[in-house]
Amino acid sequence: MPQNKTYRILGIDPGSRATGYGVIEKEGNRLHFVTCGVIRGKARQGFSERLKIIHDGICEIIENQSPLVAAVEDVFVAVNPRSALKLGHARGVALLAAMQNGLDVHDYTPRMIKQAVVGYGNADKQQVQQMVRVLLQLSSSPSQDAADALAVAICHANQPFKLKNGT
């Protein structure tokens, strides 16, 4: 990652019903909040239609916010196989949207994300939400899905990875 340059990171917390997104800016060692939110389809929509909404929403965020990279939470092992499959579909659509728009994509496990943000790999959602608020100096906590996405972006910002283009 460029040490002295400013660049944007898109964090994505995929979900089949609610996909969280968060964009932060990294300037040297400093992190700045840009935007966050949740991409959500309507309850009556079919699964395929919700996947399209996720894809289109991620594409719109990339177009409007111009991130340099995307960081995506990896699939965790779900108790319900059907839920795990749906989550995998949502994650795949988010990855496709990022890659179609030319972003480098990096994957992080939930444990890595929690460790990077809270300092404890088994932290609960409220702890992650609170630490995201503190680290980004927000006046209030974002929703859980948005906070999780911001946490993914923060995790990536703290990694010693280089971009594929070598910068």
C-alpha cells in the first residue's frame, strides 16, 4: 500500500438480505471515514433479484466513491447449509462487482477482522461497532452491517499488502 498517498478502501460485509458497505480513506497511518450503509432488497423480492441489487449497489458505490481496493469478509461456516450457500452467492456477486470495476480484492476472515479492530478474535458485534466508532471518530455508531463493513476496510488498511500493480 502506498505509505504517503491518500487512497480509499471499500469494505464489504456480504449478506443475502443486507450487505454492508463502508468506505474509508487512508492517509499515511491515519484513517478517515468517507461513507457507509447497507444495500438491501425488498422482502418480497426473489433471491436472484436481491443478488442483482447487491451487484448494482456495489457498482454504484465504486462509481461514486472511487476506491482503490476492496476488502471483503470471507464466508464463515454457518450451521444452516442453505444460509451458507445464499451467503456465498451474495459474496460472489460482491466480488464480481468489485473485480468488474477494476479493484484489487482482498479477503479477510471474521477472526482476522475482529483481531485487527478490537484486538480480540472472538469479539461480539457490539464491540466491533463501538471500536469502529472510536477508530473513525464517529459521533454515533453505524448500523451493525455498516460497522462490520467498515471493520473489514480498517482491517485491510492495517495490512502490509501491496497492490497488484506494485504501488
